[in-house]
Amino acid sequence: MARIGRRQRTTKETEISVAVDLDRTEVVGVSASTGIPFFDHMLDQLGRHGGMGLEVSCRGDLEIDAHHTVEDVGIAVGEAFAEALGDKAGVRRFASMRVPLDEALVDVALDLSGRPYLHHEVEFPGEKILGDPPFDPQLMEEFWRAFTVAARITLHLTSVRGRNTHHIIEASFKGVARSLRDAVRVEGGDVPSTKGSL
């Protein structure tokens, strides 16, 4: 059975459509259109390195700020991810990874625990990333918090070192993506918890 989740989210600030295919069955491709080119690039990394189909479309109030778009996309992606996971029967559950990107190094550990928690220890040395519109790196913590709460996972994200803000953010996305890819892998039939559910 395909592990696919879909979400539509409409508020006064954003209109979002998301599809997640954990097994990349070709039903869902990899694409992102949020009006924020750098964010689209990061979402593309999440899908491709996560080994999953991830389609994101968002129209947000970018004339005010990118905050609503980034946070609400995190919510919608997290909800679609949780739906695709289903009861989590047979998944590996835990995963961790340390990912370099040139001078940047980021450490990721996660648990498909059903208990939302984010530890985000990432410092950004630079200001906004240039683009049209520019991207504020402070929004990354908002994205990951929204994602972890909606997906009901535990995520620890720590920057080990780095001088380039773009590199630190991209290493973070690749690290989370690769860890998710590992954690959702099915290698048994039982739910990996002594409680019998996650």
C-alpha cells in the first residue's frame, strides 16, 4: 500500500497544497513553488535527499513577510508526512546523521516518536540570503518547529560549525532529509514501540 499523504490549507495569509509520497512511487513528483526561490530550493533538497515525492504549492502574503508562508508550509508538509506514515508499522523509527557542505557541518537526530519536540541549535553568521525576495535565515527554526509539531516527531538539529549561512541551511535540510529517509524505511511488521503504537 502506497504511503502517500495530501494536505490543503487555506487561511487569510496562505493557500497551500502539499503531497508527500514516502516511497516515491512516481504518483507524486518533486516540486516546490512558494514564491521564495531559496525556500523552494530547500524544499527540493528535502524531497530529493529524503527519497520521497514532495510537491508543494503556496500562495502567501509575501508583500507583508515570508514568515506566514514558511511556517504554514511547515505545518502542511508535516501533516501530509504524518498521514503518509500511517500507523508506522515496521519503520526503523530512529535515525541520525552528520552532514557536511563545504565548511559547514550539521548534526541531525530524529525519532518518529509521536511526541513533537524540536531542539534547534543553529547559529547563522550572515544576514538575509539575497534573492527576490531575500530569505531570512531566522525563519528556518519556524519551519522546523511547524514541521515537527505537525508531523509529531522529535528532531534535534545542531550546527557543529560553519561560516556560510546558505551552506548551514542546506546542510540542515539535507541532514533532516537523509535521516527521514532512513527512519521511515520499513524493515519489519510491528510498530517499533513497547506501547504498541507511536
